[in-house]
Amino acid sequence: ANVARMYYWGQGGVDRDMERAFEMQNAAAVQGHADGRFDTGIMLLKGQGTNKNVTKARQYLERAVRAGHKGAPGTLGYLELNENGNITGAVHYFNISHSMGDSDATHNLAVIQSFYKPFHSDPYYSHRMFKMAAESGHKEAAMIASEQLLHGVHNHSSNCPEALRLIRSLALQTNVITRLHREAQALYEDGKYDRALLYYLAGAEAGVEMSQYNVAWLCQEVQLKITIPDCAERYYELSARNGFGPSQAVTGNNLWKKGRYRDAAWMYAQAASNSVEEGLFGLGYLSRHGIPVGMVTVNTTSYYFGTEPNHTLTMDLWAQCFHMGSEAALIGCGIPLVIEYMRTISSLTLLYTVLPTVTFLVAVSFFVSRV
């Protein structure tokens, strides 16, 4: 059978020869080899190296099942379901494959119970099978089982920790995160926000800061059917700790609202060091109101925030923000900067200097917003 596969693929120094491969696989099948029976059945099914013959293919695949080949029952299950529409036959073969530890078969049994024709009296059966397949590393089963756990299944209340555990186990699989992130983006663009959340959650639980930010944003900004306690705050904070600037700014705002000004200042400083305008604005706000948070460092520059409002420091921080040049900087920091400057000048200077500047800023902001 191994030599036959060399001819099938054209490997090991031999040219690809389908007819020769079929002859050798058939000879191995006649001698009782499980792989030979399976490969002969597949080649008959596809018409490779011989004429296509589905009836003979089934016979060889059934012999492979009796010989203990792990892939044969699942193949016959697909044939029964997709070619013959025979759900009972498909369940029979998928059960055999499931008993051999095939997670695809376990997933297929759950799908048939849920979406085709229920064949099991236990209403919780499909969820148990999805979960079992998920535990074996089946990606789609993990997503379905997690979604069911978050919603609650058959009079069982939702179980968010268990759902996150399944998603986390999926996320730890090799080379899965990039694919999940792409799929999440596609689902989001299609407006399938709850499903996108599950895929982003896999990356979030694996510690990917961008995925954590996306989970937090979805929980905060989109009306979801799925409910995760403290979702937005939790994942913004996780993303912030992993160094993602926009999340650091949002977390700084959340900490400020709780009166944790020192922690907020530290987060704002981290955001500012990552070139996020809102970090500089937040620090300027603390300075303007005289909130004593002590020494704070942005990149390599240290600033002291005492008990008294510091107009000079506020102007400096907001000017740095404004000069970043983005729309958020021009509007978010430019207008407060002008207002702060107006507090320190005479009426005459205001008339001849500041008003034209304000007009210019408004015009620039309008232009940027339209581009």
C-alpha cells in the first residue's frame, strides 16, 4: 500500500501513475490490508486509475471498516448523507467513526441531531456531542458549543466560564489564531456580530491584544444577543496590559470614572507613549484640574502633576496632541487648546488673533471630516 501511494502521488523517485497505483492498492486490498481496501474504495469512488464505480467503492470501504480503518466509516457516513440522503445510514457510520475517536464524526452526529432529523431522545445530546468534539480540538464544534453555553441550552442557564474555557482551548491550538481572526473580520463585515464575537474571543483568550480590543468594542458598541459579564471593561483592560494604545486610552477613561486617578494617569501615559492622542488629552485634563497624581512619564519625558492646576503643562500636552495631525487630534485637542489659550489673553488680542485662529481650526476640522 505504501509503494502504491508513491505511484499515486509521484513520490520517492517514481513518476505518477494512477493505473499502477490502483493495481497495487487493489492487490493489497485482496490480501486484507485495511489501507489497501480504503484507498481502492476512494479511487473507485473518484474514478482515479480505473472507471468510477460507486457500488464497488462502497464494498471496498465497508471491508475497510471491518478491517478497522479509522477513515472508512466517516467516508461512508458522508456518502449516505450527501449522496443518498440516508440519515439513518449516516448516523450508523458516524457512530462507528465517533467510537474510534474521530472528532469530525462526533461533530457530524451533533449537526444531524440539531439541524437535520433528531435521532436521539436526549434533547441535550447534540450539545454534549458538540462539546465532546470541541474537547478533541474541532474548531467549528468549539464555536457552536461555546455559543450554546453563552445562550443557555435546553433549560440550562448560560455558562460563560465554561464557554470561555472551550474557546481558550481552541485558541491554544497551533496556527489557528490567524485563521480565526480573518474569519471574525469576514463575519463582522457580513453583519454577523455575535458569531464574529466568538471568533474574536478565541484570539482574545490566547492573549492577542487586537482581538481583545475587538471583543471589547463589540460588547460596548453593538447590540449583541450574547452576554458576557463585564465584557467591555475586562477585554479593554486585558488589551491595555498587552500594550495596545487605543485600549490603554479607554481603560484610562474607565479608571478616571472610578476615581482611580493615579492608575488612570499611568494608562494615559502608556497610551500617549504609543502615539494615541486621547492619552495626551487625558493627561492634560488631569493637569488642568489640578488632580495630584505625582510624576508621570511619557516616552522619556517626565511630568509632575500637583494639587494646583498647571496651565503651562496643560497647554504643552494638548499642543503635542494637536500636532499629531489626525482628525481626533485636531478636533479633540485643538479646540480645547484654543479655549485654554483664550483664558489667558486680553479681549483685544482675542478679537484680532484668536478668533481668526478658531475660524481656521473649524474650517480645517470640517475639511478633514469630509475627506
